[in-house]
Amino acid sequence: MALIFDLVVQGLQMVLVLLLAPLLTGFVRKVKARLLLRQGPPLIQPYRDLVRLMRKEVVLAENASWLFRISPYLIFAATWVAASLVPTFGTGLMFSWSADFIVIIALLGSARFFLALAGLDVGTSFGGIGSSREMMFASLAEPAMIMIAFTLALLAGSTQLSAIAEFMLTHGSLRVSLGTALAALIIVAVAENARIPVDNPATHLELTMVHEAMVLEYSGRHLAMIELAAAVKLLLYISLIACIFLPFGMAQGDGAAALARGLGLYLAKLLGGAVILALFETSLAKMRVFRVSEFLAAALLLGLLAMILLYVTKGL
């Protein structure tokens, strides 16, 4: 019975991140619209968009290769697996041994790699521009994530997210190094999810597009997979921030009551993160594309500073 219960809880987390991701995107859009004194789309509009895209016929370019066809499924699979590994409402789940921070970074890097290849595959100018910009951002975002992982490994003695969350629950304290690591992770999260001020997910202006430029040639179920992967990725980063820096309320036992309480607090954290993101996006303007490298370089420096500060002060 214990094995069945563990499997059910782990399966619940995998299904939960998939079902909540479009709702989170819809909630962010709704809050942004309200802040701009507009009514905005319904909360379930992302679900409607995904169903509509799944029903549409796929239109492919004549020179599209097999890589262009399978990339949406690989991107979605890698992103979903990464999001499923991040502890959400409880630590010590059945597959928590595989929830390693380095593995999460590798899965996200693999998804980015296939997305960039797909943008280059058809040979359009927009796809090439988007892929080149994506790789330029990745050259700074991934090292920043590695610096954050090293900082947490120095602090908790492990890169497993469950172990980090449990350490923060029991031994967590206010540290300057954790503050700088959090700032670096927020900057990377904004850039990786193509949000303002790095990118605007609602624009199709060729001078500013990054993510949208790489997926312009997709349609039908292929575009649905990419849009769902983008929604899951946004949920992943909010869950990652909550797991590492706001782990309060996460269930550490196997009791159903503790898991239910952890689930409720996790939903509250998602809502709080969505409101903060909407406030952040409505209060800032999009920056120039060539300023994004400076923005991400700040994340890299903050991550490096966090690791150095923790290493220097660890014995004090």
C-alpha cells in the first residue's frame, strides 16, 4: 500500500504541473489586464487555445525536415519532465532522488537546443534571428544557473532539490548570498520565459521577437505542444523559486493531511508569483535586445557573488 500511495502522489504532481500551467498563464494575463483597467480574456482561455490548435491542420514548409516535426514533442517532453521533478507540495517523493538541480538545467538546455534548431531548420530570416538571440541569452543564463546551483550545493551539501528544500526548512536563515542567488534566479526566470523586459510574449514585431520568431512556422498540434511547454516552463520557474527560497508548508511526511496542506500552500505561492509577475511586467517597458546581454550578465555576476560570499562566510 505504501508503494501505491507513493506512486499516486508522484503521479499527482506530474499531472498537477501539466494541468495548472495553462491556468497560471491565463491568471497572469487576467491580472495584467485588470491592472491596465481592461477586462481581459477568461482564465480558461489558454485551454481553449490549446484545444483549438490541436484541432487545426498542421501546415509544414516544403523544406522542413524530420527535426522540425519532432522538435515540439521533444521540447514539451523535456520541459514537462523538468517541471515534474521540482518538488511542489512535498519533499521526499518517490522520484525525488532524480530531482537534481543540474538535471533540471540540462533538461531545460536540451529543450532550448531543439527549439533553436527548429527555428533554423526551415531557413527563414525570422527563425535565424530568433535562434541566434536565444543562444546569445543562453550563453549567459546557463552559467548563471550553474552558479546558483553551486551556491546551494555549498549551503545544503547537495544539489538535490528535496534535500535543499529540507535544509532550508530546518536550517534556513537570512543570508546575503541567498538574496543575491534569488535575484539572479529571478532575472534568469524572466529571460528564460520571454517575459518583459527581456521579451514580450504578445508581440510579433520582428525587431524585438525572440521566442516568437523561432515558432512562427509552426501550426496546429505542433504549435500547441510548444505553447504548452512555454506555460509549463513558467510554472517550473515559479515552483523552483518557491521550492528553494520559500519552502514553508511543504509536506515532509507521508500523511494525506500534510500533503493536502502543502498543496494548498503551493497553490497560494503560484498565485502570489503570478501577481508579482503581472505587477512587474506592467510597471516596466521592454528593453532593447542588445541590452539583454547586460541584464543577464548581472544575473551571472550575482550568482558568482553569491557563491563567493557563501564560501567566504561559511565558516564564520
